[in-house]
Amino acid sequence: STGTPGLPTAREERRARERGGDGEQHQHGQRISTFMGRRTFELVLAFALGACVTQLVGFFRATGGGKMLSAAKVRLPSAQDAALPSAGRHHQEATPPVRSPPPPLPVPTTSEIEQQFAASRTVQRQMAAFNAECQCTQRLMARQAALHANLERVLVLDGSAFRWEGLGNSGVRWLGLLRFGFALERATFLRISRDEDCKAGAPSDRTCHLDPGSYFTGYGGVDWHWGTREADTRRRLQERGVHEEVYTISGKCVTPAPGLPGCSVSSIRLANGSDVRLDEPRGLLEWMRAQQAPWIRLVLERQEALEFTYKGENLRAPDMLPLQRCPASGAPDFSSREMSLKCEAFAALTPRPVLMEALLPVLRRLDAYDVVVGVHVRTGYSDWAFRNSDASFTKQPASAPANPAASALPASGSPTNAPPQPQSAAKPAEPAPLGVLEHWSKLDGFLRNCKTEAPKGRPCFNWESPGKQRAPTVADAAACRVGGRRGNFSLAHTPDGTLTALLSCAARLGE
């Protein structure tokens, strides 16, 4: 943020934090970490920010905003910055002064958090683009909101009995499942994780994992998270004498889809044990639409379930209306096929207040810029945080000798004129978190070419694009441009590796 009016420098931010200025965020982080673990929540936060930035860039590109906006300069921390103490770490003093604890900071209310979030320039730009480009999606979400309000026809898609593959792969599947339920004209809910297992203290990797509904809800009051809505929905339906019908879509295809995930013929098991075989997408859609049960729970046995049905235009059978066309009468079509999918994702992934609050400090820094360019580097599933050691993200201290006096021992094993020393293990040093440049170099190492550079057993990357079949270089990034216009963005204080090349190219495209 150096040189940007209105933004504090890195040193000023550190001083503010050491004075206790980040107490509110620290309290919030503690509340989150009691359930998910701090690193998992940081990965969720990174995904949310990445989703916001990605959609912003997509809207910006599609709406031609580049004619009005100018690129902002960005500086990464220098080696001098990296040597500064990390946030919240105090220098040891010989005689620390006695300080009274600071008074607790007031916890903002939900309405205050929502107001601050809505006031962000970055969020306002996205909402302006959503209002201009996504009127069809808004009409469809209003229809779904009415179904959620009356609960006359309910569908719970239950995928809680197996492990999903994280936000990168499964995010589009979760959106597809919502699309499937919306197409059936039912109030649709997703059950992705078993909350009761997560709260038991010993979560199962199979049934307790990252649940997007804990952090996101739908536009216009469409709360599709079963964990949030279950108690109220069950009560209202049971007061009307309605009970759920449970169907299970088999994890094994009758006929796999040729060359694609999912099934071209599926089997649905009913509560009485009988099976119904249905062609996808048309046969399955017609059968589901014909079911009169007010409350259906459709149990999925694998993550690819229904994928052949909800992909592309398949849900628009029999007419196969193009995605660019709006299925709601009276609403304008989308400007492109891609825009229809962006509008859908934006509408389904509205941050909840708990995520808004965590995003606010980052949004305040982004709001100083007119153009934001995001690069999404996928290094693993968020759910891995449940199983992987934190050692992957820290510097391991050098191991100390078992006996501190060992260096004084001659070859015989006893020091001259001294009694034998007792063997005592030295207390291991506390691992230190990786600095920015150390983390940068570690990720750069993961992107080494598997065919030419990677030692056996080390992480590597199979480069297929660009067509040179190798990792992009900083020299390649210098050629990145839009049309005949060439940017001049460059990064200082970073290694001339793959990450620098990717970020430099993206920023030049932004310019």
C-alpha cells in the first residue's frame, strides 16, 4: 500500500496492532477458531475474497469498465519489511512495565457489520454490476424466495455421508445441485456436512467437513443451508402434518455418462426398497417433477450424483433453452453464457455477517484501488486442514543436541576431571511462521516442472499451458497485453519465478 493515499503503511499497521488496535478482530478470530481451526477459517476467508475478486474482474471485463478506471500500483513487502516483527509479537524488555489490560472493545452488531460491508466501494461496484447484468437471476431468486417463504414444496439434497473435494472442485457441484432444485420449483436446501458430528469433539473426516452454508447464504433471503434452516423448517412442516419422503440416488450408475462425470441412466431407491431407473436428464427431471410429496430428502451417495443432469443446458430440457436466454418471462437475457453462470454464483454466495466481519479489513485496503486483479493459485483442499500438520506452514527449528554438555565431551564420552553429566533432552524451540518471501519461495517450489526440475517425491506441476510445455517466466509475462496496449507493471523484492510471472502478467492485463 506504499504511496497510496488513505492507506496505512505496513509499519503503521504493525504499530497499531501492538497498541491493541486489532483486539476486535482477534476476538472474532478466536470465536471462529473454536469450531473450524484458525487455518481452515483463513482458507475459507481466502476463498471468499478470491470469489469476490474473481467475480469483480469478470464483471469489470464484461462491462467494459476499463475505459473509466486506471490501474493501481501495488508493492509487495520488501526484505526489510519481512525482517520486521510479525503482527502482535512484542520485543522482550529487560524489565517490562506494568500495564493495565485494555478495556474490551465493543462487539459490532449484525446490522452494523452489514452496513459497513455494504458501504465498501469494492462491494458497491459488484452490486452495481449485478444489478445491471443479472436482472434475470434476480427474478429467479425472487421466485425461489417465495418458495422458501411458503414451504409448500421442499427439497433437501443430502450429500453429508461422504467426503467432498473442497471448494475448488466441489463449488461448481454445489451450485449445480442448487440449480437442479430450483429447476424443480421446490424450496431447495443443501446438507453438505453433519453438524452433530462436527460438534461431537472427534469429527469424522467423512461426515464433518467444510460446509459453504456456514459462511454463505443466497441473495434476496434464499437461505439454502439446511443446518441453519432445519429446525424452523421441520417445525413448520410438522405443524401442517407433513413428513419427509426419503429417496436415495445410487452411487453406482446403471449406465455411466460417456466420457463425462455422472450417469446417463441412474437408479433411485425408494423408502419401500424398490428401485426406479431413469434416463438423465429428461427422465429424471420428469419423474421428480411428478412427485407430489411436499417434503423430499434426496440422499446422494457420491459427489458426481446428478452432475450429468445439471450441467450446461441439460436442466432446460425438453426445449434446451440456451443459458444466455432468460427462462423467466419479462426479464432480459444475459449478455453472454459466461455471465449467466457468474450471476448464478454471485446470487448463491452472499457472505453471512460472520464472513463479512472477517472480510472488512481486507475490503478497506482494496477500496483504495479502482482496479483489482486476482490470481487464483490452488494449493490444496480446504478440508486438508483437518488432517494436515501445521508444520507445513512453519519453519522447523534446528534440532538441539540431546545433551547440552555433549560438545565438551571427548571421544571417551566423559569430560576430563569432571563427573559424568546427566542426559537431559533440550526443550525444542517453538516453530516460527513462514515470512512472506519464505512462503512465496515454498509455493514457487511446488510449481517446478515435473518433467525436468522436480526431485523424486517432491511436489511438482505438469505444465500444459502455455504451449511451450513449461512454466511461464518473467520474460513471458513482459509480453502479456490486451490488444496492442502493453502494461509496465513489475514486482520488486520477489524471486524471478513462476508466481512472479503469473502476478506480473495478470497485473499487466489489468493495466
